[in-house]
Amino acid sequence: MSEQIERIKCLILGTGPAGYTAAIYAARADLKPIIYTGPLQGGQLMETTDVENYPGYPDGVGGIPMMEDFKKQAERMGTEIRFGLATSVDFNGELHTVTIDGEKKIHADTVIIATGASAKWLGLPSEEKLRMNGGGVSACAVCDGAFYRGLDVAVVGAGDTAAEEALYLANLCPKVHMIVRRDEMRASKVMQKRVLTNKNIIMHWNTETKEVLGEEEVEGVRVVNNQTGGESVIPIQGFFVAIGHKPNTDFLKGWLDMDKLGYLITKPDSTETNVEGVFACGDAQDNIYRQAVTAAGTGCMAALDAERYLSAKEFAESEAAEEAVEA
Ligand code: NDP
């Protein structure tokens, strides 16, 4: 006998602010949402220290407790949370098929994509080697910073993430070398000020990484000044990469419209994708704002769009049934 495929009304992929907010709204609309966590339950905010700009937290909040609050609220509304990663989809036909962890198939009337984005790496072989063997290359100061207490480290990048990482590390490490490829930072003015006035942070402007040094563990980084061509070695024990993110949308290639970076394209003023009944929200779809609060906002929109789509579909089906009876 062939296995019965589970059918659900509303499947949500991803547990960042977008996914949980979509779940809260979908549950309240009685869509009985099921949410799959993805590899990092809680999303990128699980790797963030202080969130000072999310409304409703006047004293700021840690990323981890904030995502715990999102989760509790989604659960209290009736969301079922499951562990698993969506690995492929088949969006042929009205009923959408999503495969979880390469094996379990689910049929969903609506799918909300809230898979977010992941940290980018420089792509150097030495970075890869020392990342894979746990030798001191990381993209998360909050997760790994404590290992480098009292040691010198480097942070690559000059956006808000890099600034946050550097400031976090500056509380633990005597020297935090910031490797910045231009002569200015992209980070917000307030973060720039904090970085530039921190006595433990040393700026290396117009500087690029050539190689992370060390066999088993990071021992230094070889950098080049892109104005003078001069190379130098900075002795460090930890190397943190904070150069932005890539949307987690590879598994949707060929099914959903996306831009050249992989960000999902939605219709104007909507979360609708090119496939009916499939909606996209959060960082998987937003290359411009990329904030927790905007992700939560588009998560809400996606649930409302899904609810309206289902109501219109159910109405059309009941009309068609009535017409068939009358005929
Ligand atoms: P960003 O894209 O804003 O910044 C990436 C940084 O990395 C830039 O300085 C960029 O340099 C640099 N970079 C990119 N590629 C390379 C490379 N190959 N080599 C060296 N440097 C490189 O990403 P973030 O992750 O910092 O931030 C993403 C969004 O999230 C932003 O909108 C940010 O404001 C927000 N955010 C907000 C936070 C908060 O409010 N608490 C915390 C963290 C992020 P260049 O400038 O030359 O392009």
C-alpha cells in the first residue's frame, strides 16, 4: 500500500521573525499552520547579542530570548513546530508538494517561505579549512567569542553585523582587528561611533584578507592594503567573518522567480510569488531592509495573503459545487 501523504492548509518554512509572525497570524485565522524550523531554530537573531531597535522592548532584548518569545507566542496560538529542513518542492498543480529532509513529503494548500538568509564566507581555502576543523574561523561572535577570551582576534566586514561582532569581542579580547576593504564603514552611524571609539578595536582600512594562517588553529591573518599593495601579517587566534548573507532559496530554483542573488521576487504590495498559493516573506525575499521588524511585518502579510487566497478558493469551489447541483 502506498504511504498516505499528509495534507495541510498552511505550511510555513523557517523560524525567524517572519516565519513565527506568519504562524501567529495563520493560527489565529484557524489555518492550523505547521512550521518547519530549518537548520537554525529562531533564525539569524539566535546569533545576535542585543536588539535595541525592535519596538516593544524599551530596554533592548537579547536575540535568543526574543526568539523564544516569538516561539512561545506562535505555540500558544496553536502552531505546530517541527524540526526539519525543506530540501525540494514540486509546485506543479494546485496542491503544493514540499519534501522535508529529502524524504518526508507534505501536501500543502498554501506555503509560506520564510527561510531567511545565511552568513557569507570569503571563499579562501585557508578559511574553509580552519572553519571546518573548528580551528578558529567563525561567523558568530556570540556563539564562539568566549573561546577567545584574553586572545587577539580579527573581524572582516564593516556593516552592522561586523560592528556588533567587533563590539562583542572587544569585551573579551584585548585586540580586535577590523579588516575593512574600503576607507569607510557601511554600518549605521551609531554603531560606527561605538566601534571607532572603542580602545580595543584596531581599524585596518583598505585592507583585504589573503590567507588565514595556521595548520590546526588560527595563528594569524595575511592581509594586503589594496591601495599600496603592501602585505602584512596580523597575529590573531580567532577569525570572524561578517560580510553579509545569502538567501536560503537554492531549493526553490526553477520553481520561484528570484533575482540574481537568489532573493525571491514577490508581486508589488504583496507576498505572492509567481506560483499561486505560495508566499514569500522575510530576508529570503528582502534585500533592502533586512530587519527583524520588517521581516515580522512581511510574515504577517504572508499569512493574511494566504488566508485570503484560501477563502477565495473555498468560495469559488462552493459556487462551482452549487452550480453543478443546479445544472
Ligand atoms: P551588510 O551587507 O550591511 O555589510 C556587509 C559588509 O561586509 C560590508 O561592509 C561589505 O563591504 C563587507 N564585505 C562584503 N563582502 C566582502 C568581502 N568579500 N570581503 C571583505 N568585506 C566584504 O551586511 P550585514 O550582515 O552587516 O547587515 C545586513 C543587514 O542587517 C543590514 O541592513 C544591517 O543594518 C542589519 N543589521 C542590523 C543589526 C541591528 O540593528 N542590531 C545588526 C546586524 C545587522 P562594503 O561596505 O565595501 O560593501
